[in-house]
Amino acid sequence: MPRLTDKAWSPYLAGALIGLLQIPAFLFLGTALGASSSFVTAGASLAEFLDPGIRGIRYAAAHLDGAKNWWQVALVIGVAIGAFASSRLSGAVRRGVAPVWQRATGLGRGGRFAMAFAAGFLMLLGARIADGCTSGHGLSGMAQLSLGSFAAVAAMFAGGILTATLLFRPVR
Amino acid sequence: MSVFAAILLGLAMGAAFGFLLEKARVFEPAVILGQFQFRSFLMLRVFLAGVAAGLVVLAVMTGFGWAKLSPKALLPMADIAGGLVLGVGIALAGACPGTVLAQIGAGYKDAWFTLAGGILGALAFTYAEPTLRPVLDMAGQGKLTLDVVTGTPFWMLALGFAAVLVAALVGLERWRPWREEIGAEADGLLPPHPAAPPAAAVPAE
């Protein structure tokens, strides 16, 4: 039996339980699991302090208000809370930067911070262009047999594989 | 549903999601990089298990009329260009838009920079969206799904596809058990492959 204090659970069990989260999403919100549009809600809400005119952009306005948008912001904040709880229960608490980055890139802490910022920018730019990420297109789109999601997931793996093989040293 | 209730539900569902992402170890950068370098398959194991469970859930829920699907439209330009950029970002971040929050929860400091870059990236897209929209919608096909295209009932295809995924995962587990990919620190970082001893080091006997 998996215990709350275990560092790792079977990826099949954990993955399948993640898939079951589609039940409350569809039942209570009529939508599928997703993560990346919450970044638009967060970004546009912050930007609205400086630029109230952002509401004039239909895409921004569609992400600023309403239960579904703030449900997803709450969802990703909840992800941090859940991971915090799990890592404290098991003792797998992380500090600083994962050692894999030194091995794969040779970068120090500062270099890794700059790289992470650029990576986050590209990740969300791409996710918003594609209208979904690993959750929205991956978990949810593929579970709905959406052809667009199959294409997006294939392209995502292609981009990731190219980057990780061309830019990084082997991680083992 | 009121915004307040939606936020409470989101926090509860997110906490479960984050807990499971952490237990699955799929939020670890070494797991993401390892997958993209075909050295570890943990990400695929979690991902395909999640898709398989989702397929079964949606087959049942739509079959009984408890849920209506909400697939995204097929936009070839947007899906492929966006997917590629997203994939580059995931490899460089060692995270997905969802798992970056799990990295923050577990304690990785660089994830805060990924998050900040992500919010800026989403904002940049928001400002560019009215200009980009005509290009992204080019050759758009509407909400095409495999069941509609093939004229097969959704539940039938979904259960069949789930069975294929489960069979693939059984095969993957037989080929290499998942525990071999967790690593000593449970961070998915595996020891380097032992180098073949140089010929000169082998005793002449």
C-alpha cells in the first residue's frame, strides 16, 4: 500500500489518480483539467493595475473574471500546496537548484535562474499559442480524442526532444 | 457556481493534483530531461496512465449523460507552432506549466523564475493575440475529434484507446520497472552509465 510518507508512488497509480480529477472538473465546472490559461488570468490581472486598457483586448477580458478562470488559478496554487505537503511528509524537500542542471548544462545558480526565466516565457508563450499545455492538451485533450491535442502533444514532444538532445549534455 | 466556491474547489483539487505530481516524481527536472533524452520513461508512465484514466472516466460520464465533452478546436498552425515552442520551453524549464508550481511547493528556487517568466510569456501573448489570431486560425478545422472523424461512438473508441495505453504501460514496465528510474535521491537523477574499462586497464591474463 502506498503511504503518505513514501517518497515515490507507482507512476501508474499516481497518474491514474490524476486522471480521476477529470470527474470533479467535468461534474462541477463543465470543463477539463488545465493549467496554462491561469497564467493569462494572473498576468492580465497584474497588468490591469498598470494598464486598465488591457480589458479592451477580448482575449484578456475573457480570462479576467468568472468562476472557471479563478478555479484554475486556485488549482495551480493548490498544486504548490499539495507538493509542499507531500514533500514535507516524505522528507524529499528540495533546496536550491536540481543537480541535474549542473550535469546537463554546466551552468551555475545565476545562469540557471536566467535560463529558467527564459524557459518560463517560452513555455507559456507556446502554451497560449497552442491553446493548451501538458494538462489541457495532454491529459484532457487526448482523453477527449481531440485531433488538435494529438498534434499539439506530438509537436511538444518534438520540441522537447530536439532541445534536450541538441542543447544539453546527456543526463546519465 | 460562485467564484468563491470555484476557488475553494480549485484549491482542493489542486492540492490533490500537486500531491500526486510530487509522489509521481514527474515534477523533477531530471525526469523531464531524462524523458526527452530517452534515458528515463517516468514522465510517459505518469502521462499515459493519466490519459488512460481520463479516457475511462469520460467514456463512462458521457455514456451516462453526466458530462459533455469540451474539446479544443483543431488549429494546425497554432497546435504545431505552439506545441513546438511549448516543448522547447518545457525542456529548458524542466517543468510544465502545472508542475512548475509543484517545484515551488517542493522547494526548488529556480522554479520562481520559471513562474515569473511564464506569467510574462502569457501576458506577452495576450498583447500579441489580436495580431496573431488570423495566423493561428489559418486552416482551422473546428472541434474535430477521432470519434467524430471515424463515425464511431466516443465511449467505444475511448475504452479501446485506454486498453491500448494500458497494454503499452504493461510492456514498458516489463521492459524496465519504474523503480529503477526513481534514483537514490528520488529525483530521477540516475548514476552515469559505467564507462567500458579501457583496453589497457584489462589485465593481460
